[in-house]
Amino acid sequence: MKSTNIYFGKLLLSLLAFTVVADQSNVFDVTSSKYGGKPDSDISKAMTMSWTDACASMSTSTVLVPRGTYELLQQATFEGPCKAPIQFQLQGTLQAPKDRSQLDVSWVQFKNLDMLTLSGGGTFDGQGAHSWKEHHDSTPVDIKFKTVNNSIISDITFMDSAKFHIGVHDCNNVAFQRLTITAPEDSPNTDGIHISSSTKITVSDSYIATGDDCVSIGDGSNQILVSNIACGPGHGISIGSLGKYPDEQPVVGITVKNCTLTGTTNGARIKTWPNSPATSVAWDILFQDMIMVNVKNPILINQNYCDKGKSCKLMIPSKVQISDVRFKNIRGSSSSPVAVKLDCSHSAPCRNVELSDIDLTYSGDEKNKITSECNNVKPRLARVTKALACANLGDIPIDNSPPHDDGGFGPTSSAAGNSLGQNPTVRVMVLISSTMALWLLHGLL
Ligand SMILES: *[C@@H]1O[C@H](CO)[C@@H](O)[C@H](O)[C@H]1NC(C)=O
Ligand SMILES: *[C@@H]1O[C@H](CO)[C@@H](O)[C@H](O)[C@H]1NC(C)=O
């Protein structure tokens, strides 16, 4: 009880401090006379100057891009460390250059920052249509977050990126929430958010419709929570692809919860390349409470993943060891007959895989019936129809007793859902209060 009081005392104190600071905060408006940014023109210089001033401010500062449409034709790096928490208030729309050949890195980078808040209801418009036809290999990520800690990105639209919309790399404790990410269904490689080498990242309450994965989680990802996402069209929510490079770090503690996938090619997917140069691991993965609407491959582990046009040595199995994976309460419709496919590696069969409360129907023509296929894995099955219970393996025992919420098996302490709290509001409060408390401490010392 006492510790709870102390905790809420701290929370109140830090929120109060936050309010006080916010009141006196310095606003660096890119359209002010000092910076001279004007709608419908290139504001690259104004952006850089206002960021530099805001970042040098000794108290919380705000970079403001007011309503209106602006061009941002140069590569922009918003780099810290800054002297105090910094807010990037994007109310207007920033347009990328149509021709990306001048940009050899990401269009926009947020780098080496602590306590960044990016919000404001505005839009990053990648203007990617030109690049989709050109198939450039440059600018793999439009908006990159690199070594950004204790930050919140909320209420922003990202659209029509040249390739991936958002890249998250070497980040720690960052919440992405209430985002809208859109690109046409046929735009190549326009993943919504790609996360790698990062810890405690949440992606929640967002709408993502692109030409590739809505969310993809690459190597070195720890304690990642993806929840309340409406995804589609696109390629679904994926872990991977893994096993392409040597020295890949483990993927551990991934929770994907309460997501609806509509018209996507995949639903809940783990993908690894064949012929991996080294061994690596992915474990403690939970896909739960997901609704599939006409999804081609609703539940998929693919250890023979091979991207279109790439030459893959499919005969040489993947060396990525996948274990402790749970697919729980996944319902809806499959647009292909094979609704469940667990295609694990011959050299590293999947361990401890569980399928429970799976209820998928086939929405295609009447000639085919719904079915399932499993290779190099023997999952535990509970409340799954026979057709979805690895039909190619013959009879595997199915536990049809009513669910008892034992939380499944395997280590759950590292699951993102636990460490960050289940309630999004509490999670954000905890995030804000812990970061602000840290800041307060810092200010007092
Ligand atoms: C972010 O956190 C990492 C690891 O905890 C640390 O090494 C890095 O210096 C931090 N970066 C900033 C800008 O605070
Ligand atoms: C599940 O996600 C939807 C949005 O896709 C949201 O409206 C709903 O509140 C979420 N449910 C829970 C229990 O969080």
C-alpha cells in the first residue's frame, strides 16, 4: 500500500512538473519570421534551424510545423542529444522530394534522442509513386528512429513512402500509437513499421494499409507489443524475415494482440530465409485475439521464405530455431484452403508450438475445403477442428476441454504485455511518469 502511495506521489509530482514545464515551453515555429518557412515551398533550412534552437533549449521545447503543406526536399536529421525533452508538433503536411536520387539515406531521421514526443495530427507524405516504378535500391526507410529512448510517437499519418514507412532501430522504450499509415496495395516494399535491435517498443491503436507488412519485427527485437491494429491491405503482421545475415541477435518476447487483418496475404506470420549463414533464435512469441477477414495465409510459419525475384537455395534449410510460439484465439476467414501452415526447418524443427481456440473458415470456391499443413513441428492443440490440426500429419491429440487460463507454457515474464502493462492508458502514464521522473531527477542534480 505504502509503495503504491509513493508511486502515485511520484507520478503526480512528475506530471505536475511536466505541466509546469509545458507552460513555459519555448515554441520554435518554422514559419516564424526568424526561420521563414512558407507553405508550398521547401522548408528544409527552416526545419534545421528551428530544430537546432529547440534542441539547445534548457527547458522543454517545441518545434512547430503549423497547418499547411510544406516541402521538405533535403534529407532532414533531427539529432540529439538535446538539453531537455523535445516535442515535435507536426500539424501540417511535409512532402518528400519526388525524385529520391539525391537522398542516400532516409528522408527524415530522428537520432540520439531521449524524451521525444512526435505528435500533432500532421502527415509525412513520402510521395513515393515515382520510386515504386523506378525500383531504386536507395532510401530503404522513409522515417527512421535510431537510438531514440523513452519517447512517444502519436497521432501522425505516414503515407506513400518510397519503401518502408517507419524504421525503428537501436531504440528503447518507445510507444507508437494512434498512427495512420497508408500506401497503395500494389506499392512494393512499403512496410508500415519495421522494428529491429530494439527493446520495449509498443505499436498500438493504429490503422495500417500498405503494399507490404503492416508491422515487421526483425532481429534483435525484445519485449515488443503490437496491439489494437487494423491491418489491410498488406502482407500482415510478421516476425522476420530472419536468418539472412550472420550475427543476427535473438528475437524474444513478442506479443501481437487484438488485431484485425482484412484482405491481407498473411495474418500472423513468422518468416525465415533458407540457407541462413549462421544460427539464431526466435522465442516467446504470442499471437492472440486476432480476427482474420479473407486473409490468404491466416496462420503461417514459413522457414522457406523466399522473396519474389530473389534466388534462394530452398533445398538448404534455415538455421533459425523457433520455439515457444502460441497462436491463441484466432478467428475469421481464410481466402485460401490452407488456413494454417507451419513449415518449420528440417535442421531446426520448431519447439513448443501451441495452437488453441482456432476457428477459421474458408471463404473461397466450393471445390476446396479448409485444411492445414505442418512440417518439422508437432504443435500442442486445444479447441482446434481436425481440418486445422496439421491435417497432413494424421491424428495429433486435440485437447477439447474448456479453456483454463493458465497463460500457456513457456516463460511469460519477458512478454511485452506483462512488462509494459496491459492497459494502454496505464502504459502511457507509466511511460510518461517514469521518463518525467528521470528528467526531474536529472534537473535537480
Ligand atoms: C538510449 O539508451 C541506450 C541504452 O540504454 C544508451 O546507450 C543510449 O545512450 C541512450 N541514448 C540517449 C540519446 O539517451
Ligand atoms: C481491440 O482493437 C480495436 C481496434 O482495432 C479496439 O476498438 C478495441 O477497443 C480493442 N479491444 C481491446 C480489449 O483493447
